[in-house]
Amino acid sequence: MTALQAQGVWKYYGDFAALQQVGFAFAAGSCVALLGRNGAGKTTLLRILAGLSQASEGGVEILGGNPRQAAVRSRIGIIGHGIGVYDELSAEENLLTFARLYGVSDAAQAVDHWLERTDLARVRRGMAREFSRGMRQRLAIARAFIHRPRFLILDEPFTSLDDRAIALLQGLLRDALADGATVVLSTHQLKEALELASHVLLLNRGKLAFTGERTAEMLANPGWVYQHYGEAA
Amino acid sequence: MRDKIIFGAGIFAALYFIRNLYVILLQLPDEAMQGAVYRIFFFHLPPYFAAVFCFLGAAIASGMYLKTKRWHYDVFAVSATEVGLALAAINLVTGMIWGRQQWGIWWTWDARLTSALITWLIYLGYLMLREGIKDPSERAKNSAVLSIFAFFAVYFTYKANEWYRTQHPGPVLTIRTGKNTIDPAMQAMLFHNLFAFLLLTVVLVAVRMRLEDSQRAVESLRRRAHAVA
Amino acid sequence: MTYLNQVFAMAGKDLRSELRTKEALNASLSFAVVILLLFSFVVDPDSEMLEQMSGGLLWMVFAFSGTLILNRGFARELPNDCLDALIASPIPGSALFLGKAMANFVLIAIIEAICFPVFGILYNLTWTTQLPVLMGVSALATWAMATLGTMFGALTVNMQLRELMLPMLIYPMLIPALMAAMQLTTLLIAGQPIDAEHIIWLRVLVAFDIIFTALAAVLVETVLVG
């Protein structure tokens, strides 16, 4: 089953084309590493997938529907550049708010579960503002997973995380993938990303430069795809 | 070709105004009650109607922009709004001059005057919003939404103000030469000048759209230059 | 059901974070009291005139101090990119708008609930004769402020000058609603019921609320999703 599909996607900012005729399809259970230099259009593409922005032309389908449909969004989890939690709310209140927004059936139980899972149960009543950097990041991860998403969109997830949060996130992503969920992540940390990835997608100046399975030679040499399909090639 | 048509229409509008001025100043007699100053009315009511057309056009174009995301609608919306503001300003100023002459005051907080001023401020807000947003797509989208809100708000303002006691001469035209009827020559002149103003409006909007297109072309070249460098 | 749940989750979240920090509430309230005080220098506080101006004065105070609250509405979503997390969640744009407008409504209503008695005490006015109707009128006018304020908060959230832009854009549009509220409030504070002559202002308020709430609910999604 195709979990992610894009067809002829263009995105203009004014008359600047940030994405040009981007198209691809991935089966459910894929883990797609989205690669490209700064300004290649990675974030633009991820925002369209997450329903934060709309393609100027063409369209994307996630789990069989447009991401602006509420039913589709309720199955997507995102981690963006910002952590997306409220400083003036406690860990518990943050998770409860998002559980309710996502229509999680047993919200209180889900909150308990994810506070345990991210090791924040001890400080559940603490304000997010008072948390250390690592704790805030773990709270963001709990926020993204609270509704058991079947599709995960992560924009540079490993860049700002500390080691503990990276280990947590990698574990969660592996579990989700084993469970048949689909993951798209953009990253500069090629090594971490390629270990997880089943597929690779390379953007170059808004155009699709390469898409295909992640091969053994990419693992051995993380720069391989840039060397063969990047700008220099 | 387009430029030639605009130029031709502009020349025609100018000649038309000269012709109208000649009739207004030299041929039409003074009005029975107001004397000579009633002539300003020919430059008071027509720009008002032209401005209403502009704002209506801008609201429709804004709706179309939100539906289609076609650039051209945004270009039209901003051009029409700017021209509309200029016409509304002519309407306000000529009205004030007339009021000073007839009522002895420049301004009165009468319903129609107040509504006209509020309208002006609302659409000024539209231009200020545009100034404040850098990303062209976001600017087009947000100002389109504002334009639709503005049109509803203006309509509502006029409705609400109608219930206030009003000092303004009613919508009935009061241009007479003596008897109780509207003088046909004066009424005809009103339509002549309305036509002239509408033509002028079309020319101005077309010129402004051309300007906006060039401005965007320049902006886009500049962005591209930055992208290369 | 889910829809209402989302609306209340949104409103509850906003109210809880504002009541916890009280940033906007405190600023807004002190601003309101200062304007109320300043007004004693504009008219003789003991005169008849004051009663005739009471509606105008009060709604000027609410419009000015309310802006401080409305400005916080969407600004609250900016740190940590919370707005993205919200828009990516399955809450429809209209539910997000309604939730935020409700929170703004409650916060402005708190300011009003404090300002009415303070006004009554400072200027020796009995303002409670028509209390239930006065509350109804205030609720309608406050909702008008909350809808336009929330919608234009969404329009201006990414602008540098948003705190200046918001009042500039909403005051002219709010005039019909404010005008109606001023007329009715003056009448009610004087202890008179809403008669046939004034019922039209009530209709203005109701129509204003309906039209702009509907317009905002339809358009807000377009504004939020780029």
C-alpha cells in the first residue's frame, strides 16, 4: 500500500519556485531520509506533507488522503524546528491539550503512558519553561507520539537533540517502523539517518535529484548520494 | 498593444474631461438654491461611485485570488484599492469644500461623512498591511482576506450609520434651475462626468497594474540575483 | 462532539496559560484603570454630563485595554513554533478560531467585570439597575471585539509591527459595534430599558456578531495554512 505520494508538486513563494515538479511514492512502512543542502526545499516539502502549507500546483497524498483533511492529520505526528510545547503549561497539561486536540480516546491514560515513556512522570506538574533542554526535547517527542501516529514527519530531528533524546527518538522510530508506520525525516546527520532509512530522497534547488532505496554503499559512505547525484555530480 | 490602448483611453478621458469642464463652467446656469458652488457636485458624486466600483472589484478579485492563487487577481486588487482610495479622497475633499461653502463648516460628524472617513481608514489599513508583509504569497493571501473583511465592514458601517440622523443632502439629487424638478442638462452632465471618471478609473487601474507588474519583475530579478550570488 | 472538544481544549489552553502568567491581564487592567482615572480630568466627575457619556467612556476603555489582550492571542503561539504544532494537529481552522475567540472573550469580560464597579465607585453612579440586560449587551459587543481581534491577530501574527497593526486594522471596522454598545450602555446605566427607538442598536450588535463570526470561521483556515 502506498502511504506517501507526491505528484508534480510545485511551491512558489511569490515567483520563486521553492519546489519544482517533485513527485515520488513510498509504500507504508518505509523510512525516507530526505536529503539536500540548505535551501534545497526540504522544509518546504515537509511543511506541505504536514498540512502546514499547500502546494501551488500538484498534490500530495498521505495514507490515502490530503493532509488538510482532519482525519488524515489525526494520524500524522510531527517534530519541527521548534519543540511545539507551551512554556507556561506543565508537562501534563501540554500533553493533555494535544491529546484532546488529536481526539485521543483515553487522553489521561495516554498522557500517563507517554510521561513514563519519556521519563518525565516525576516532573509532570513542572512547567515546561523550567525544564532543562533535554527534558523539553523529550516532552516534544511525547507530544508528537501521543496519538500513536501512523505517519511521522521529522524536520532535522537529531540536530538539536541531546544524546539521551536521540536514543529515545531512534528507539521510538524503530518501534513505529516495525509496527508498519511510515517515517519521513530530513537531516544533516547522514550517519544516524541512513541507519534508519529504507529509502533516500535527494532534493537539489527544489528539484528531485535522486530517489531510491538506501543501499549498502550509502551506509559505508554517507556522502555517496551527494557525490553521485548532488550538484557536483 | 496594451500600452497603446491604455494611452489612447487616457487621451480620450482627458479630452472628455475638458469637454465636460467647458460645459460645466461656461454653459450650465447656476443652481437655484446653491448658486455657483453646486458645480463641485460633478466632481463629488462620480468619484464616489467610481471608488465603490474599485473596492467592490478589489473584494471580488481578492476572493478569486484565494480561490485560484493566480497572481493577476492580487495585482488587480491592490491597484483597484489604491485608485479607489485616491477617488475616495477626491470625494471627501470636494465634499468638505462644498460643506464649507454651504454649511459654513469644513467637517461635520454626520453619518455619511463619518462612514466615508471610516471607509478611507479601513482601506488605508489594507495598504499598511501590505507594506508590513515581505513574503509575496503571504502578502497576497492575507491582504485578500482583509479586502473581503473590509468590504463587509464598509457595507455594515453604512447600514449602521443610516439610522443616525443625517445632515447630508439625501441620495435624491438636488440640482434644480428653479422649478421643483431636476434640470435635465445638469442631470445629463452628472452622467457625462460619471462616465469620464469611470474611464479615468479604468485607465489608472490599468497603469497601476502595469506598474505593479514591473515592480514584481524587478523584485524577482533581485531575488534571483541574490540566489546566484 | 470532537469539534466542541477541540474548541474547548483550545480555549482552555489559552485561558490556563494567561491566568497563570497574567501578563496581558495585568497590563490591560492597569491600562483600563488609568484611562478611567484620566477621564475625571476630561469632564467634571460630578456633573450630569458624565452619565450621558458613560457608555462612550466605558467602551473606549474596553476597546483600548482589550487590544492588549487581543495582541497576546496569537503571539502566545509564536515561541517554540507552537502555531505549527497546532495547525498540524487535526483541529479545523474554525475550531481553532472559535476556541481562541472564546478565550479572548473571557479575558476581556474579566476586565469589564472589574471596570464596571470601579467606574461606579469612582464616579458615584448606580449602574446596576439594568444589570442583566447590560451584561447581555456587553457580551454581544465583547464577542464582536473578540472575533475581529482573533481573526486579525491571525492575519498579523507574522508581522514585525503586529502590536501596532492590530488596533489600526480593527478599530475602524469595529465602529458600528462599538457605537451600538456605547448607545445602549449609556441608556442602561441611566436605568432605562431598551425601548423601540434603541432596539435597532441591539440588532446592529447581533448582526455584526453573526456576520463577522461566520466570515472569520470560513476564512481563517486560508489565513493559517500558507
